[in-house]
Amino acid sequence: MTKTCTILVKDEVWCSVTGLTSSEHEQLWRDFAPFKDGYFFMPSYKLGRWDGRIRFYEKTGKTYVRLLDRILPYIEKWGYHIELVDHRPALCPPSAQVDENLFAHREVGGRAFSMRPYQVECVREALAAGSGVILAGTGAGKTTITAALSHVYSTAGYKTITIVPSSDLVTQTAEWYEQLGMPTGIYSGSEKNIDSPNVVATWQSLQYNPSILSEFRALIWDETHGASAAVAKKLLNEDGSHIPFRFGVTGTFPKPEVDQMSIFSSIGPILKEIPARWLIDAGYLSKVEIQPVVINETYIEESFPDYASERAFLSKNSHRMEKIADLIISQCATHGNTLVLVNSIPFGQKLSSLIKDSIFLYGDSPKDIRKEHYDMFDQKDDIIVIASAGIASTGISIDRIFCLMLIDPAKSFIKAIQSVGRGLRRGRDKDSIVVFDVHSKLNWAKKHFKERNKYYKDAQYPVLAPRTLRVTREN
């Protein structure tokens, strides 16, 4: 007798599988359950209340539509006849033919705007698939790719929303859309306009009024590496579960399997990859060199139980901070416009006080003030802007950064590669960038640099021989 398995597709995210035995459901429950990164150190795991895994298939048969391609081979192997019941409304995907002249009716820099060939390829791949992720290095022009997708879908009658991680990026993205001739509304902060065919929003604003997602049929999640977070998953998989056309763009894809599967199940697979190294070799991005600077704190003999306590200790040493300030001043004099990324607001404020005419920007800095100082990079040649990594390490578009200083950065793959990306954009008189990775020789900082160094080499960024900055005990 033929066994029958029924797959009921409920919406654009969820489906349910029925007709399997309990042991078959349990095997899928086990096999689609990667470990959460760092689970071993989490209290719930240590106390035996959780096995450290994130489930993408429930024992009831509930799972993700985008995982069916991986689940179906199991069901076929078990000898089932599969019946598909699809409750989603019928759709008519856009039929527009995209080429480099999509926005040629608009002038940028005094001439008709032309998309780059690889940008056209990315848009075509996305339109053909209907959902998925474009992985392209910082400076590849991902905002142009999102603009093209938004334009095609909104022209076809599908209202589009582009979700970005910060208010600064809302402004930059919306301004670019408008420059390309696309009517664009903003949903962020005090501005709440969703009447335009294209809308740019922050996920922070959407989480307080997620019901507005019901207005949209096409969604683009910028900086997709953040889409595995709880708020993002709720917006994508619950509030936006009706949205058929969904895309992600990012310069970095997370390493942990659970984060990759989370993005895959919510948005789709990687459709196209444009590595930063290829963009550099092709002349689209600046050449880059990573210069490690090891701070040798000769007066410290003790070790620290964790990175937080080590960093807190280092941040209190004023003589060390003066040495770092001197390094920044000297490199700005050598290279020109310098962006300094720090992980601590008090540290950034103190560092800025040691550098004449420098400015410190962080989350509480008014958006117009941040934009004013970012714009100064295009107008001046010798400015120093110190910024918290939280607002400036991802997405911000500044062309004329000649020197990038990363002060005591963490080991995160995404933060490391995204931070370097801040300096890769070419400017009218810029085709190279030097990136200083400034870190301590102490245990945790040294371990974290080894991780970052591996990421730099994986990205094929040249890493120079380390330089040493010696700091002695304060009197």
C-alpha cells in the first residue's frame, strides 16, 4: 500500500508535514537542529535544561517552506507519495528586463547613471529566484542593487520595504533611491511615511509597529547578517510571513551554522557572491593593507579571567591612551583623513579629548551631526573622526577615508570584516587604504587578534609585519 505524506504550505514562511511516523518526525527534529554558537557556556545548557540546539523542524511537523528542498529527500527515501497543498495566493513575478541602463534617465555626477555589470547580474539572479541573499563586499554598491530590486517590484505593483540597521543608513538609502528617481518614504524616528511605493525603515522602528508590514509584498533586508537575531526573525517569519518576495544583501555571512540556517529559512540561499578581493582586483575598491600594532604594556604582569575584565583594565590607563592618541595624530599627518573605531563610549570620549580638533560620534549624537561630520571627509583632507563601532562599523558610506584605525577590536568575524570595509570605498583621489589593527599583547587581546588575522587572510587582505608600541608604567 502506498504511503502518503501531505505538505501543507500555509504562507511564505511556514508549512506543516503530516503522515509521517513519530520516529520519522523525530529524526527530522534531530537532523535539522544545529548547535547554537557558544552553547557550551550558557547557563541553561550547563544546568541540563537545554541541549544547546536550535530546532528548525518541530516534532509536530511544523517547519520552514525554504527548508523543504532539504527535507524532501528524507521523505522520498522513506517511500512516501507526497501531496502538496499550497494555500498561498497566486503571484505574477515581475517580467522587467534589467540591464545597466535601468536608471540611465537619471544623472549622477553630471552623467547618466549606469549600473556595474556585476550589479546587473546580482539583480537578475535575485529576480529569477524570487528570494535569496546577495553576498557582496563592502563598496560593491549594494544600495544600488537594493534600489534596482525595489524599482522593479514597485513598478510591477508590489509595494517594497528596505530594512536597514540604523537611522544613518535610512537617510543614506532613501537619498540614493530618490536620486535614482524612486519615490521613497521613511519609517524611522519621528518620520513615519509608508505611503510611497518604496519605503526605507529601521527594524528598531518596525518592532514597535510590526503590523505595517501587511502593506508590503516585497522586502529587502540590508546587512542580512543581522537577520538571525530574535527581532529580525519575528518580523520576517511572523509579522511578514505573507511577503512572497524577500531578499538580503550583506558584505559578510555569519560563520555559525545555526545563523546560516536561520537566514536561509527566513530569506533564502546565497544567490550570488562578489568577494571584496575580486572587487579590489577589478579596480572597484581601494587596495588595502592591514598593519597590526601591538601595544606592549611592559608594566602588567597579571592575567585576567575574561576579555571584559582585561579590556576594562586597559581602558583606564591614561598613558596607554596618550600613546594611542599620538599614533592616530601621526598617521593622520602621514595618510590624511582618519576614521577611528572604538568599542567603548567613555574610552572614545577620553581619546577625543587628547586629539585637538577631533570629533567623537556615538549613538546619542544627533543624526544630522553625524551626517555633517561624515560629509566632512569629502571636503577636507586631515580630519580625525572617532566613532563607536556600534554606529560606524557597518553600512556607512564614506569614500575619502585614507586611514582606518581599529582600537582594541573584538574577535567577531562580522565586525572585523565589516569594520575593514569602512575604508575600502574609492574616492575621487583615493585608491588605497591602510588599516591599523591596534591591540594589546595581553592574553585575551592576543587570542582575538589571531582570530581576526585568520579572517583578514581568508579575505586575502595583505597583513604586514606587526609594529610594537611600548607603554611603561604610569608614575
